Amino acid sequence: MKNEINFIILNHQKAMIEIFTDGSCIVNKRVGGWAFIIAREKIENCVVDYGSEINTTNNRMEMTAILKALEYIERNQRIDKTLNGQYITIYTDSRYAGDGIKKIIKGDVWWRSSKVPNPDLWEALKTVICKVKGEIFVEWVEAHTTKKDNKSKFNSYVDFLANKQAKERCFC
């Protein structure tokens, strides 16, 4: 992982593992960035990762952030058995990605029978969701807010990281 950062996680509701994700795209350059934070209850060390891609869209970056976070959890569940069987809540400000993940969790594979954008990412998300050992939930969070609650703070931070990655990739 590129970074580990210390945050104090307070007021957990039902989630044992919380994932905060965001994606961004500089449309006229078709350069995008993604970022995620994974926070475990009562553990101050959070996992932070981010990256960028060219020839992309904002929706692809939103989906990529979620995919990378779930892949990280799935990979580490083989090593750290305490990650298995936990509640996992994904926080995203993308209705597109969040609604799609909810459909996958319910077993819907709508992208296979229609001309839906990003079928490769939907298929990859379905594959990793089936491998993750735990119950996955998705919660939409308001983007670009100045609220002081943890969800807003984490969303603002992953937004900052995703935008930074996109800008650095295109030298903007």
C-alpha cells in the first residue's frame, strides 16, 4: 500500500469494516483517478490506496475504487482470518456505482443482457464480491460537503486523493 494514515474512527453503527471510495475524471483529457480508505472498527490505522488511468470516465473510476478496495480485502482475508465474516460497508458518492453494487449483491447480472457501459468492471466486481467473506452493504454519501461527520471527512479525503491522481497523471 502506498500510504497508511492514522484516523480515529468513532461512532460505528453496524459496520466492522468501512470502505470509503471515490473516482474522478478530467473529462477533456480522459484522465482519471481513484482512491479508497479501508477502516476497521476500533483500529486507528487505515489502509489508503489510490491510482490513475488514461482513456477513462468518471464512472469507471468510481467503480475502480470500489473494485480495488474489495480486491484488497479479498486478498488479505486469506492472510488475516479476522477479516472473514465481517460486515463490510462501502460508502460512495456515486449512485451509478452504488446502485450497481446493490444489484450485484442481490444476484442481478443485468449488464450481461444489455448494452450497459463498463461490462468488464461489472463482471470484475461480481467476481470479487462472490469471493469476499462477509456481508456487504452500500451506503450513498453526499459529495463535496463541508459537514464535519466522519463519513463526510473520509469522502472529502478520497475525493482529494482521486482528483490529485488524475491531475498528476495529465500534468494539469
